[in-house]
Amino acid sequence: MPIKQYRFTLSTLSLLISTGVQAGIYSPAPYELIDGFLLVPELTSSIVYDDNIYTSEVEKVSSYIYKISPSVKFGISNGIDEYGGTYTLSSGSYSANNDGDDDYIDHNLSLLAHKEFTDRHRLDIKLGMANTHEDRGSNTTDSSEYTYDEPLKYNSYTGSVYYEFGAVSAPMNIGGGIAYAQKVYQNFTDTTRYDDTATTTLSLDGAYKIGSVTDLTLSLSRADINYLHNESSTSKQDNIDNNVSIGLRWEGLAKTVGNINFGYQYKSYTDSAYENYDGTTINISIVWEPVTRSSFDLSLQRSAEDSSTFGDYSVSLDGSLDWKHSWSDVITSSIGFSYSDEDYFGSSIDREDITHIGSIGLSYDFARWVRFTTAYEYTDKSSSLSGHGYTQNSITLGISLSL
């Protein structure tokens, strides 16, 4: 049997590590480490002014944030089978704190392998490891920004195996997989360890062609969510999260690419002290390109997830609309708006949060290996519960460098 020749290309890298479409002449160049194995290094740096770094309703603290993020993408391919990944180091330094309380250094590594045994049998394996943080005032410390004197740090581990049967051109394809995710906090563990979780998810999906560019889709999933520690005085939040959805996906219909899915979600908690949930889910994503240099991206999602700050769980409806336009080969602008409506359940006190975010950005490709960026973002969050709303303005100036 002849030995397969593995050769890496830039087009392969774009498949291995999706970074989104960006017009312009900026294009990081690869470095061939050994025959067929390429590295694509990149350095991103930015200065951010944020007038409310703790997302506080009353005691606003402003700061400049100096960020730097070197990364390297790597991979190899024979044109069919693909293996690769990316490593990113991210650091941030806050001018508001001379003692460096909010400074951070994060590490993120992701690996993936795509193997095609025949034209009808495909296998994808993904692994991820991260040592990262939560900014004070976000996630677990929502509206409790001064509970801890530094950001919460945690490690996350993810892995998944997905198998798909059916030729790409076949009228029907089916697939199934298993995924595992673990999150473990690394500081203030006397309290934060009660939010450590391990989740195992089983999934099954299928697609049936109903037109030249349109598929009918069906997906099923069952996630077993386990909390690794439990306070003796409280109930454990372990639950089974079941989802089923049906929808359509298409490519090239009236200059659009998208998918529309509607489904049903049922969360069943092990402990009767928690309130079970059942309701509809929505997942809509549509990209419209009326002309080559312009695109509109619309998304809408509705689902429920566990809450670590208030009640048992929250049901959120999230929508966004983004417009990106390339004015020339070197200048690209973006305008975005997002809306979120979160309702919290499982508490005697009602809580609803509504968040509006508006943003505008501009990038300038100075050379194939240099890109300058600037952006402004405004956030307005209101809440029916006092102390949970805020407004925030941020301005960013950045630069990306590559080979």
C-alpha cells in the first residue's frame, strides 16, 4: 500500500481552524516546520478604554486595559485527512489597579483530527484545554464584583468524537457523537468549587436533501450535567438536559446561507428541590450577501441553562444583526446590534434582565502582514432586580501582525 503524502495548505488551515470571513489583503503566511507541517503565527495587541470594568450599576470603575495575544495555528493534510490545532496566550493589564488585582494570563489549546475512511465514513475528534479566567462582575460574580479581590480562574477540558455516515452527495447523511466537558475553578475554592461541573453529552443527527441546495435536518441530544461538589446545607443541581429539534439548512438560496431550527428542551433535576423545565428552543442563523463586498448576519436563539447566580435556571432569548462591508481592498467596516432577554426561574423573587449592545468597528490592512483595527461598543443592561443593571462604554485600538 502506498504511503499517504500529507501536505498542508492555507485552504486546509481555514477548514481546520475557522476564524470567520474577513475581506482585505491581510493574510498571515505559513512557515513550513517540516515537510508538509506548517505553522501560522500571529500577534494581536490592543488598548481598550472601559468606563465600567466591573459592570457595576452604581460604583463604576474605569480603566485602560493593555492586551496582547500571540497565537500559532498548525496542521497537516493530504487533501482528505486533516490534523491540526491552535494555541493562544492572552494577557491583560489594567491601569486602574497598580497592584495588578485584575491582570490575567490565559492559555488555550485546541486540537482536532478529521479522518475519512471512505467517501461514506468520516470521523472527527476534538480536544480542548484552557487555563483562563472570569472578569470580576461577570458570570459567577454577576453583581458581586467585590466578593473576590481578583478574577476567578478556572481550567476547562473538552473532548468530542463524532462519526458521520453517508457520501457528501448522498440524499441522506446521519451522524452521532459523544462529548465531555469539565470546568474546575482554581482560586477561592472554598466557595467556587460548588460551581465545578462535568458534562457528558450524547448526540444524534441526520440530514435529508429536499432540494438542490436545501436539507431537512433532525437532531437529538442528551446532556448529563453533574456538579462535582455539594454543600451539605444545599441541594445538588445535577440534571439531565434533553433536546430535540427539526429544521432546514441551505446554501446559495437567494444569495443566503443559513439554518432554521425549532425544538423542544426538557431539563430534569435529580433533586426535587429544583424546578424542572420544559419549553421550546430556537436556533436561526442566516447570512445574506447581496453583493460581493457586503454581508448581513442575522441570528436568533432561545434556550434554558443552569444559573450559578440566581434561581435554578434562566431562559434566554438572544438575537443579533451585523453588517460588514468592504469599502476597498484595505478598508472594512462593521456595525452590530444585539438583544438579550433573560428570565430567571426557581426563586421566590422574579428577575428579568434585558441587554442591548451596539457596536461599530473599522479595520485597515496596511500590508499583507499588518492590520489596524478600531471599535466602539455600548452596553445597556436593565433588570427588574435592583443592583443587576448597568451601562458600559468601551473603545478599542488594535493591531495584528503576522509573517
